[in-house]
Amino acid sequence: MSPSPLLQSADRWQGVIHRYAKYLPVTDATPRISLSEGNTPLVRVDHFVEAIGGKFSLFLKYEGLNPTASFKDRGMTLAISKACEKGAEVVACASTGNTSAAAAAYSARAKLKCVVILPHGNIAMGKLSQALIYGAETIAIRGNFDDALRIVRELGGTGRVEVVNSINPVRIEGQKTAAFEICDQLGRAPDFHFLPVGNAGNITAYWRGFQEYADRGLVETTPRLMGWQAAGAAPLVEGKPVAQPETIATAIRIGNPASWQGAETAVRESQGGIDKVTDEEILHAYKTIAQTEGILAEPASAAPLAGLIRAVHNQSIPEGSLVTATMTGHGLKDPDRALKTAGVEPTVVDPSTSAVMKSIGM
Ligand code: F0G
């Protein structure tokens, strides 16, 4: 049977390696382990901007719509493809949850053994269930992410395990494709780009992506990168590692980011900044974006939105600016947080139309 025209269509989206191969460290010999990640929507959110009193255009890069529901798929397609090219048999990562979900999924597809090391008790339920159902060896340590990353570095040092954290440079290469997509979708670079910062790989990757597009003449400008940490886990803001990081945004509960230098370079060269927001501000932004725009992003993703609310108060965004922000992970990763933050329970009534009408005040 010959393949249908649809299967041969050059237009069919086949993931970030297929789309951006010429910008990535791959050759025709590199296997392509893809789940058709990338090509995520860039959603204009005028109601949110109005609600926070801003006078600029804001577009959200909705990375929660990737195959494992976070931006990690962009770097993982490349990391797992390169691991296969090298002939690796075991891959490992430390994670606050999303990297492990992506590593587990892409490893399943590549038939690789995958080991994920997680901080026990501090992983959102959706992320933990992903690692388990995709079949990764899931180890929960009595420690935090920084402990897990130390262990994974040591495992990598044995030479028997391929580390797929962002200390593996190909992860950053894959993640820079989000910046490419934003430029492709807007037809230009934004003036500002806001994003959450944890281990600092993503801010490093975005800066590389925006710069490469400018260097190649595909856009004329680069944005100022505005990174946001949670107040209880803000080593880049404090200027020193935090021994016991704490925040409800468990994805960015990190005290000693691996890409510290990359983040500092991104902020300095782009004339941007890194600052922190409290858990209270994060939760306020999380609820506001859900209720004004119908966008559910996980709490870490709301940190840059909380940052935007600050920026409006400080009048640090000139009127008419074009602003983008990354919604790094889907809100359904952490349904407990959604239930707690909504602060209401379903109303239970008898099974009659009149009972429903009475309940909704009609
Ligand atoms: N947002 C989400 C939803 C994340 O999962 C992460 C990192 C970040 C933001 C921060 O990105 O680390 O590149 O600065 N999650 C990692 C993980 C640490 O293990 O899933 P970063």
C-alpha cells in the first residue's frame, strides 16, 4: 500500500528537529526521536492586560500544549535523539517534575532505559504520574532538586549514564527553538520577553535563540529578557545559592541553578533583568490568567505574569510595547493547586432542573 498524500505532506508538523534542523547540532545520521513537539500557540491576551492596567500588547507562548505538557519536550527530543546517535543505553535526569516527564516519554519512544531522580514529596501529581506511566525508573530522594542534580552529575561521571539535564548542552539547543517560533509567529522579535527562572536553562536558551535569529538577519532586534524567580528560591536575585529553597511553584524550587552564568549573560546582554515575586503574587497571577483568559498554566508559569503586574505598577514597560511571556507548563500538571486556589467547591444539589436553577439564582 502506498502512503497517503497526507503522510508525505511537507507541511505536516514533525517536531522541532525537523523544522529547525539547520540551526541544530544534527546530521542526516542523527535518529529523530520526536513526538511532534513545538509549534505551540502564541495567544494574545488583551483581557489580562486590561485587568492589570497595562498599555501594551501581550502574547503568551503556550508551552503547556507540548506533548508532555511543558517546554521540556523541545530540548528532550534533541537530547534523546543525540543519546541514541551515541549508542547510549541509559539516560538519567534530576527533576522538579517536567524534565522527568519529558525524559520518560521520549525514552519510551526510543526504547532507552530512563532513570529519574526527584525530590520526594515536592513533585506535582501530574508530573509524577507521567514518569511512572511512561515507565521510567523513578527514584524519590529525601532531599531537594539540588541534591538530585548532584547525584545525577555523579552518575554521569561514571561514564555509564547519559545525563539529559540542561547541563547537557543539546538540551539548551533544542529549547532555543521556542524563541525562533515566537519570532516566526510575530514576524519580528518582541520588545520584552518574560519567563520563569529555576535551573536557568530556559532563559539561556531563549537568549541564544533570539540572538541567532538576529545574527542571521531574520529579525532586526532582540528583546529584553525579564526572568522571574520565586521569592523563597531566588539565588540569582540574592547573588548566592539558597540552601533550603521554598515555594509553592515546585517546578522552580531550586537553590543553585546549573545555568547561573547563562542567565547572567542573557540578562546583561539583552539589557533585561532578574527579579523575584512572592508565592502570593504568583497565585494571584495564576488565578487571574485562568479567569480572564481561560488559560491554565502551572504556578511556575505564573511567576512572569506576577512580574508583569509588578512592571505595570513600576511603569517599566513603555506604552505600546510588544511583550511576550512563556507559559512553561500546563496547569493540569498540578490539579491540587487549581482546586486549592479556586477556593470554591462544587455545589451539590438534588437531580432536578429546579434545584439547579435555584442554586444558580435563576
Ligand atoms: N517552568 C516550569 C514549568 C518548569 O518545569 C521549569 C523547570 C521552569 C519553569 C524553569 O526553567 O529550569 O530552565 O530555568 N523545571 C525543571 C524540571 C527544573 O526539572 O522540570 P529553567
